[in-house]
Amino acid sequence: MQPTISIPRHWGYPRFALDQRTNQGIILGLYYYPSGTELAEQFDAGWRYALMPNRNSDELFHFSENQIQPLTSEELFHQISAEIDFYQQQISILNRQLDAIARGANNG
């Protein structure tokens, strides 16, 4: 079963999704300020997003929907390719460590 989130019809649908990569970072959360509330008066009504600049960051930034810029297909491709390269290097290092452990066990 796929997890679902119910959004009241009068809120409108968010433009961005959880875990989406943007120019500002990766979307970790979203929340809505309904019209007529104190928060909407202070920060404008609508969707707001919590973003982390990158996966290794300990910072979290908050943006309104109109402050977020999606990545182009090319930017997204390069970002994901770089992440795949990084993890392939990590896997290679871990495999060498396993080989070293196996050689040590056979020599002992």
C-alpha cells in the first residue's frame, strides 16, 4: 500500500514534492499557511517548504513556493550522476575492505 496524504481541496496542491531536488536544496518537509491566519498575514498564504542545502548539511532553510527554483533536467542528471559515482566509489572501498578481511581470515 502506498502512503498517502490528504490535502483539503481549498488549499490547492503543492508545486513541489518531498525529497525533490531544487536549486535551493532537497525538500524535506512542507506545510501550509491558510488565508486569514496570523502566519499567512506575516509570511503570505500558501505552501512553504523546509529544505536542506545538501545531504551532508545540518542546516534547514524555509522557503515559500515562489522562492524555489526547480532544477533543469540537465542539472538533475548531473547531480544524480555525481551521487551515483560517489556511492560506487564507497562500494568499491567497502569491497576492498571485505577482501582484506577475507585474506586475513584465510591467513590466520
